[in-house]
Amino acid sequence: QVQLVESGGGLVQAGDSLRLFCAASGGSFSTYIMGWFRQGPGKEREFVGGITRSGSTTRYADSVKGRFTISRDNAKNSVYLQMDSLKPEDTAVYYCAADRWSGRTSSRPDQYAFWGQGTQVTVAS
């Protein structure tokens, strides 16, 4: 069973960049599809993007496509979310999540069995 810990959040200005980190332990990291989700104030948790087990394929929500990039390093049991050209509407708690069983990257939170505690990202205008 994998445990996930996010870090790298903070307060930035609109247009800035931020890189989030998710460290995994306790499981075979390379066997998990990894996803990033976020939950803004008063909003439901939403899919940001995901990456396949090998890292060869990524998928993004339309709202972040072209601005955010997901990558992973299976040797370091880590997944990353590079966020560029940040907007105030990107303000949210960001979570990484792991899916052991699906055959493809899902945008549905209920497909991911393991979650980190989240890291706050605040983008000031």
C-alpha cells in the first residue's frame, strides 16, 4: 500500500511558476498510474492531470493544458507537477493520487485509491 506526501505549494503572483512534488513510499511506485487533483474553495475536487506507469503518456484537464506539465521519476518514487503561467483561479489544495488497477489514466477521483494530504497553492492577482 503506497503512502503519498505532497510538497512545494505556496503563495505566488499571477504569471509565476511553481513546482509541486509528490513522494511515494511503501509500494511499488512504478505499478501505479499517478494523478494530480485540486480542490478550490467551495468547489468539488477536480482532475488536473495524470501520467501512466512508465511516464510515456500524460493527460491534462483543458483548464491547465499548455500551462502545467506532469512528470515522474520511478527511480526516485516521485511525481511532479510543473505549473507555469499561474492564474488566480488555480488557487486550490493540490493532491496527488495513485491508481493501481486501471488500464488508463482516469479523471475520476474514485478511480484512485491512495491520496496524499494535499498542499496549498495560492495565486494572488
